[in-house]
Amino acid sequence: MLKFIKHNIIILGFSCCITGFMLTLVFGGKQTSSVSERRKLATFPSLSVESLQDQSFMEDLEAYFLDHFPLRDGLRRIKAYFAYDVLGQLENNDIYMVNGYAGKLEYPLNETSVTRAAEKMQAIKEQYFPEGEVYYAIVPDKNYLLAEQNGYPSIDYDRLETRMQEQLKDMTYIDIWDTLSIEDYYTTDTHWRQECLEETVVRIGEKMGFSQYLTNDYERQEIAEFYGVYYGQSALPLSSEPLYYLTNETTQAATQWSLETNKTQPIHISEEEAGFDKYNIFLSGAQALQRIESPLAKTENRLIVFRDSFGSSIVPLFLEAYKEIILIDTRYISSALLGDYVDFEAKNTQVLFLYNTLLLNNSSMLK
């Protein structure tokens, strides 16, 4: 009899838990966005004959239930703690922690990808500015400063750098690796900190001949609580950190125009406009093609930058030296179309390719 009662209590308890989860899922308050994952959550799909026939309703319904599952963030956090503390894993979802810095594993080196990236850069040079003054720099990702030194697998950065130099012999290489330390990166994000890039900017300026126009006369503006991309991916209760951006008369006078929006606005947008990713405050985030006008620049020179998201925060520090800066991200626009939008033959124009190692190791996204 006692055994019968025990079994029924277990069954009843389990049934209550399942029922509670179902009622919460159906009738509970629904969030529209996830701060930790920096994205909007799925909405309940519309039911129609078409959506039933093509099965999109069931797929969208599954996404909705996954996004709104009760205690979802808490369960993700429990899983992360279990992986780290019980199973003794050194990473969870490829995210690892070293001295408060979150990194994401990236290995091994994909030499085919690196070669492909160099070939695309070379092809752009030959098509649009075969006789132009062309430079390139490689931005190391955080793993360069965290992974191998702490026992995690890492790509061969020396080989990556050598491979790029072998392929791009008619471009001028700017070595910025030794200008950066782990403190120059956000603890919860991929990117580097704008306020820490003085030495890197000087190195690039010395090589390209504009260092004499640079200034340290900036005011530091603060966004108090910044959560980077690794905050959500780690599922751990990582602390927020401040995000700073630098302003002076030159940056405040400068404007940016975007091909995607056909809109002109300041180079620093508001927190509200930046959305979930506050790093987008720098030049509205990565976009296909942008034109920056700097009326207070000290020269009439012009710069074309082929970049990824790392370029968003460093390029505003070039505004003292260039009247116009064109930003191109060929992840979002085909290089074959660039001639329709950019004058590559204008006088006093320099070209800089600025790509980070993660992109070079995954260059299939370049068009």
C-alpha cells in the first residue's frame, strides 16, 4: 500500500509540473525580446491553409515554444554550470572563461579560407585600383591572447599571417599585433575597445603617413551597461561592463551616409537606435557601404576601407586625417557592384583592408 501511494505521489507531482509548465507557456506573460541573446523572440505564428500546407506553421510554432519555454534562461544557466562544475568541461557552447574574459574557440587554421580571402582582396585591387596605394592590416581575435596560453586549442596565427603576406606581396602590410593586449578587448564581447586603440591607430597612421594629424583630444562618453555577444552564448551570469566612445569637435561635425538606408546621420547613434547590440553605436554597426564626411579634417585626403565590424570603432579615430572615408563590407555587398557606387580613381585616395582573423578563417562569407 505504501509503495502504491509513493508511486502515485511521484506521478501526481510529475503531472503537476508538466501541467504547470503548459499553463505558464500558454497563459503566462510573454517577453518580446531576450536581453541575454540580444534578439527579438519568436511571435505566435498566424494559422492559415497555406502555412499548414507548407508546414511553416508547425516550424514557427516550434520556434515560438522554444523561445518562450518557462524558466528557459535559468535552465540554460543550470546546463552551463553542470558542464563547467560537474562534468569538468573547459567550455560550454564553445565559450570558455579566462580571468574574467569570455572567448569562443576557433580552430584549426583553415588555410584554404585564408588563401581565398587574400585572393578576393587581390582581385578587388586589380579590378578597381591596380596602381593605387593599398595597405592591409590583420586584427587578432581574443583567442590570440587567451587560448593557447591557457591550454585551449588555437589556430596557427603565425601561419595565418605568413600566408597573407605570401599572397599579398604588392600590398603594404601594417603589423598591429603587438599594439594590442587582452585588456584592449571587451570581457563579454568579440570586439576591441575604442578607448584603448591609440597605439594601434598611431601604428597605422605612421605606415600610411597620417600620424601627424592624429589627436588625443577626446572626451569619453559612457554606456554604463554593455553585454557582449558572449554573455548570451555562455548562459552564465556574466557582469556587464561599460562601453566608452570618444568624441571631439571633429567627430561631432562628421556625418555618415548609408547605402542601405539612404539616410545621413551622426557617426555615433543613440543607445535606442543601436538596439540590442550597443556596439552598433559606432557607425550604426557593420553595413554594406557607408560614406563618412569629415568637414573639420586637416587634409583633403580620402580613404577607402574594406572592413568588418572591428572597423566600426577604429575608423572614427581617422577623421582628423581624411575629409572623406568610404567604408565597404563585402559580406553584405558583392565586390562586382562596387564600381556602381564608389569612385576608385579620385585623387588623394588611399585604400586599407582591415579584417580580423575570425573572418579570414571563415572567408566564405565575403562576396
